[in-house]
Amino acid sequence: MPVRRSGIQQEVLTLYKECFRAARLKPKANRPHFYTFIRQQFRQHHVRKSDFATIEYLLRRGRRQLETYRQSSIDDIQA
């Protein structure tokens, strides 16, 4: 039976996947830096599932960061 996720859980997972897809467009030598950074960003926040305001804020912030890191001028990141 598939796992049922709430809409906000699905949004978080979608953002996580989009971040890794964007990292695959970066130079091969620098991809591990992006992968490490992405994991750190998602793990550093310990938010209760019911704290919707914080989750929505972090989603907005994450989307803005993703748009920044998608730019072709960004080719490496410090984790």
C-alpha cells in the first residue's frame, strides 16, 4: 500500500527532488558539494509536522534558494 502524504509533505518532497535535479546540471566535480549542501539544509531544521507556518516559510525560502542556485553563474557551493 502506498504511503499517503499530506499536501505540504508532498511539497517538501518535491522541493527536495527539484534541488537534486538542479544539482545534476552543475559541473560533475562540484555536484557532491551541492548534494551535501542540500542534505544539510533539509536536515538542519527539526520542525513538527503540525507547525505549518514554519514549514511554509521554509518552503518559500527553499524555493528562493533553489532559483538562485539554478543560475548558470553558480557552479559551486560551500557546504
